[in-house]
Amino acid sequence: MKRLLLAPFVLIFPLVAYAVPERPDQFKKLEEAFILPCDEIGNDDCIARVIGINACTFSFGINKGLNVKEAVNIADTTFAAVMKANNLDTNTIFERDGSIKKAVREEAIYRINMCSEATRESIPSLLKQTNGGEATKEKIEGATKAFQHSWLHSIEQMKKGK
């Protein structure tokens, strides 16, 4: 029970310490420190939390001034480290057609929304880097609301080999 009560903090504290890990030793420390209560909550919920970490790390990287490619690389390396630390297999979260299971999708969206302020802050830079456009208030709000769905869609596209 104690681990469940600490679960929200487990999501936040490693991100504070390693929001944008860049050196191999930081990834190793993250891997060693970030153990989720998968036995209690199930692997699907654990993977959904790791997807949240993945997306949030990307936004933190953009906010730190990284370009999209650099931020994706760090987010994906973080994802791999946390998946390895928890002995998780991403393939278990997909339906036969390559879409993410509904329950996993809902939990991942909830987790990604935990860093919506960081996402909102990253949108102007993302828009500028991806299409050279300026960020209006409406574009920022729309992109912030769509971010978690876009992130999950990109995971599905990778699964489907597109």
C-alpha cells in the first residue's frame, strides 16, 4: 500500500533529478532508481507511465533548448532505460492491428497531461522548428491539447512500421 501512495511521487522525483539526462551515467542512475510497482499495478499501467515519462522528457528537452532530434533521442533513451529497469516489453500494450490498447491509452494520456505546462511551454519552439511558424495563443492551446494524442499516434506508427 505504501508503494501505491508513493506512486505519484515516483513519477515526479526522478524527472526532477533527471528531467533531461544527457550523459551515460545519468541514464544509468535513472535506470537504477526508477523502479515502478508493476507487480501491483500491472505491466500495462507501468508502460503507460513510462510513455508519460517519454513524452514529458521530450517537452523538457525542447524547453532546455534542444532541437527536436536531440530531444527525441534523449526521450527515447530515457524510455529504454526505464523499460529495461522494470523488465517491460512494449509489445504487450498493442492490439493486433498495432493500435495501443484503450486502457493503456487512457492512462498514458493522464500521465502525459501531468506535464502539460512543460508541453505548453515547448509548443512555440516546436512550431518554429517543424514548420517555421509563429505560435499564436490558439495554436499553442490546440497543440498542447493534441500533444498526447500525437505522441501516442507516433508510437503506433512506429509499431506499424510507418
